[in-house]
Amino acid sequence: MEFTWPAEHLAFRDEVRALIREWRTPELLEEYAKSYGADGPLLRGFRAALAERGFLERCFPLENAAAGDSWLQFLFVEEMEYWGMPYGNLTWTSIGPTLSRFGTEDQKRRYLPGIRDGSLCFALGYSEPNAGSDLASLRTKAVRVGDEWVIDGQKIWTSLADVATHIWLAARTDPDAPKHQGISLFIVPRTAPGVRVRPLQAMYGGHTNETFYDGVRVPHADLVGAPNQGWPIIMHALNFERVALAATGALARLFDELVAWLAAERPAKLADPLVRRKLAELELDLHEHRALAQRNAWIIARGGTPIAEASMAKVSGTELRARIANTALDLLGREGVLSRENGDLAPAEGRLEFAYRIAPIFRFGGGTNEIMRDIIAAAGLRLPR
Amino acid sequence: MDLTLDTTQTLLRDSVRAYLEAELPFERIRALEREGRSDDVLWKALCAQGWLGVPLPETWGGGGASLVEAGLVLEELAKRAAIVPAAEVLACLLALARAGDPESAAALARDALAGSAVPVPACLEPGGDPRRLDLAPRGGLLHGEKRFVDYAESATHHLVSARDGGEPALFLVARDATISRRPLRAIGRTPQAHVRYAGSRATRVGGAGACRELGLLSRLFAAVQCLGAAQAALDQTVRYASVRVQFGRAIGSFQAVKHHAANMAMRVEASRFLVYEALAAHSRGEATPRRIALAKASASRTAPEVTLLAHQIHGGNGVIEENDLYFFTLRGKDRSLAWGSTEECLAEACEGLERPRDWLHGA
């Protein structure tokens, strides 16, 4: 058992912090807040810097992901989230490593460089109006016609589809096979004829999308893996997603911001023993969550695939996020209602209020916490099915 | 960062576990509980096998291992609901080794490892405030009361916290007729007593540092015991839910039961990490008292949460004493309250909330 961090990890963290100090300007944060991380000249510049200085390659190695140091990824994501910096998205953390593992040589040649330099952005085309937690019942279909596949159907929660270059799309290719065995994965250019995007405004201020596919033609060369072998690829990609969802930096930041704001602006409130007791409990929750997140990273570091561990970290982190946001607004009292649009009136520039509005999506996104608990019970505890 | 036990640690844990499973039937523990006694047979074995001495300095004949190894042994004992003063004796000896007067403790340690001396901490004073420290020996003689002394009955020595010229210090008191005990029937069903000293000869063996160290080690070890109780309850619950059939299915296949079990596992794993992290950090001398308080707060709330969910899944079968579950429920709550309850530990963590923290290095 070893709980200390080796010097090279600490040095790496210093390197990440130096980069953040260099780039974290009010202008960049403003651009990030406005576009919800999607796009903008400063964001593009920052991403290019991350790629140029090798942070992406070290943290999310595209080739031979298994040989990467998962602790670098852990530290990188933690710092980026703590400082509210746009560190990329599922294109790097999930699609890149998955494509690297399951894609053809031709696909890797065509897509990995763009994923690496930040010029490609994928939106996930998994969920459908009638296929949520029961994802394998999806009905969007792809039919082989000569050297192409023709795709018809509808996806929902296709976040980033309006700014993405591609959609990572799951479609049914064998309607007669058992439902998990008739699904294939395609790379669909977002601008392909027949793709339509309809934004859905969300209560956290950003938006997600519905996407419609009407006779969309995709070359066979953009089928990922073999036909009808899409399900394991989706599961693989989802596991990477959960690792990112379980990150602790953003939660630690919310806690620190709450304490700092109370200390500076409402010292009498912070002196209240009941307030302090609530804060101490939240801090304990954070340490406990961080323990589960580190356990998850440790499984990856020793070459394993975290299944129950990833689910534990996902559940604890996402439920804690909601608890921190809710408790934070409670402690702020009436002032907690103010969003960032209120300028200097808003406590902590409205970030706690925003955290409350966005907290629900983490609990059901990337696999609902109810499904996660099923996974913990089945894979971790071996309870009967 | 590596949570893997090394080969020596694995061997240690597995041999203690195998021994306890083979040699310590729960029936014997039921009998000891009824008689209010400590397990002398097991105690002799722990000393003879060298397991007690594993974390003690080599100069004393110990194994020179870290607090992590102490934790592994204590957790196995807790998972078997053993009634032996292992945590108490180790806390005393390690406090003296780390921060006390090791010279004066060497003879005591040798006797303890041989099984002939059993020192236990006596720290808590009447009134329920763990910070209170009024006792002060005069002319080398101790008068006054200590409460909730674990294994006070079978102990050969009490390591008593008391004032020495206004400063906290530790005094060694050998059992004799000046000590009277009032046995308690505590929820954990291990021997505990309120103790009265009427002119007991007290030898100073450590100062304020040793006194603080005794409290921190005792707290860490109680956290390990909470963890062991929770782990044992979880393990037993998973076994039970896999074989108990209702509505034609194992109840563990019902989502409601699975979700309880998943929540139990998450509590256990989070506390396990924090407790062993604190043990390792304290071994290196890098754990702040606040960090130890947070680790104990975590384990202290995990034990009741997990064991109470275990009861929900066991139904009536879990509350009868023919079933083993009650050991962990009752012992878990007892240790959860010992050396700082969740609330008491969180109250300590309220100090220092404003201090900038490096999340990377724990509390």
C-alpha cells in the first residue's frame, strides 16, 4: 500500500498548473461560459497549446491507451476542472482511445491526427427518444447499399451536435438479431446531407440537441469495427466517459469557492457552528468521493478495467455534486438565487447557482446511477442477476 | 499511489484470517460475551504467533512494520468480532515508542509481547468531554476517576492521561488494590469499566506528545475496527442475499436489495481508503490530527450505516443472536462512538475549514 505521490507526478501537476496560470484569463473563461466549452478563438488556442505541449498525448494517449499513465490523466482532469478550464471533452477522453482500439488503420490515419490537434469534435449519437437506459433497444437503422450504409432515424441528447464535426452514431444493422447483437457504430460527418440538428434549450443555460437522420449515406470505410459488433465498443467508450464524470476537481472547487465567499463576504455566517458543521460534513463527503475516484484510477493504472469501481466513483461524485450545490445555496440563503447575469450581486459570480441547475445531468448522464448500482452489485459484489 | 498489499502484508492478513476462521468459532465469542470476559486463549495465540508485535520496534522484539500492518491485523480481528485488547495494547506501546519514554517502556513491551503484561489506555474523565483532563498525581500517587476503560478488568497496567505541572502527560499505573472498577454493560459487549484510582502509584512515562499520540492511535485503531465490522456485515449480507429465496428468486437479484448492497459497498470502500491512508500517513509522521479525525468520522458513520442496511436485508434473521450479524452491528456502533464519534470528529474538523487545503494530499 502506497498513498504518497511520486515526484514525477507532482512535477507533472506543477506543469499543468503553470499552463493554467498562463492561459486562465477572464476572457477565456467568459468565452467558455458563453459557449459551454464548445468553441471560440481562445478555446481553440488553448486546445492547440495542450496538444502542442504534449498534455493530450500524455494523459489520453491515442495509440496504446493501456500503456498510458492513468495517474497523469487523473491529475490533469482534476486540475483542469478545479480551475474551470476547458480541458477537452469526450472526443479526447472517450472517442479517441476507443477509436484507437477498435478502428481500422485507415480510420486511425484519417481521424486520430484531428482528434489529437483538437480540430475534430465528436457528438455522441447513442440515446433515442425510446432508448435511454435501455440503450440496446435503439431503433435508428443503417442499411447496407453497395459500398455505403444508409441511415434513417432519430437521436436525442446529442450534445455538441451543432458545433461538432462528426457524430459517433450507434444504429441497428440487424433487426432480427438479439438486441445487443444487431448494433453497429458509424462515424457520420455532421454536415452530411440528411443530418438535421434541432437544439433543445436546457435549464442550465446551455442546450443539447435532437438529431434527425434522413437517408444519410456513410461510406463502409466509416463503420467502426465489424458489422453488428457495436455494443462492446459502446460499453468500452462509456467506461472512459465514467472515468471523466467521476473527476473530483470541479467538486473541490465548488466547496472552496463556497468557503472563500463566506469567509470574505459573510464572516458572521461562517462563524456559526451549525454552518461550520455542515461544511465539515461536506468536506468529509469530498474526501470519501476522492477516495473512490482514486481507487478507480488505481485499477486502470495496474492495467485493469474498472467496472464496479468506475460505477462507484460515478455515483458518489455525481450525487455529491448535487449535495454540494444544494447545501451551498441553502447556506447562502436568499442570496443563493442570483445567477451570474446579476454581476457583482451574485455570490461567487453565480457559479454555485449554476452548479445547482446543472447538477441533475451528471446523475443520469453516462448511465443512470440506478444502472451504476446494478453494475456495482453484479460486477463488484457478484449478487445474482 | 498503489492500494495493492505487498506480499508480506498479504501473507500477514491471510494467515491471521485463516487462523481466526479455523480457531475462533463465533460460539466462543457468544460465551465470552455472556461471561463478560476477554479471550485469553486467542490472546496467547496472538502473542505466540508474533502478530501482536508486528508493528512494534525491532529493538523491543517486534516486527518493525508500519501502522498499516497493525491495521491489517486489527481489521481481521474486528471482522471476527474477537474480544481481545489488541488495539488497546498496541496503542499504549506504540504511543510510548513513538512519543514517550522508550526506555521506561522497553520492559513493559517485552512483557506484553510475552503475554504477561497487558497495558490499556485510561483517558476519558467524567462529564463526557473528551478534552477534559483534571486528574493530576500528587507525590507520585493518583486519585480520581477514568471512564470507559476498555479491558480494564484483564489489564495488568493502565496508561493514564493526567496533568503533570499543568501539562498533559502519561502515567503508568500497575494493577493493585488501590484500583476499583465498575464493569459496564456496553452496547459492544466487550469488557469496559469505569475506574477509580485511590492513591495508585503512577510513574510518568511520557509528556504531552505521548498523551496526544495515545489518543490519535486509539482513534485510528477504533476506525479500523469500525471498518472491519462494516466489511464483515457487507460480506455476510452478500452471502445471505445470494441464497435467501423469496418470490422464487434470490433476494439479491431484486434491484432494491442490489442498491442497498451497492451503497454499503461504496461506504466500505471509501472508508477503507481513508482509514488506511491515514494509517500510512501517520506512520510517516505526516498525518495531521484533523486528517485522522476525518478518517474516524468516515469509519464512524460507515459502520452504523452499513450494519443497519445489513439488517434491512436480513430481516428477522439478522436480529436473533444465533445469527452472527449482531456482533458487527453492536461492536461497530460501540467502536463508532469510541475515541471520537462522527459528531465529535466532525466538530474537530470544523477547526481549520478556512485553511487552504491541498486536495491531493488528503485532509
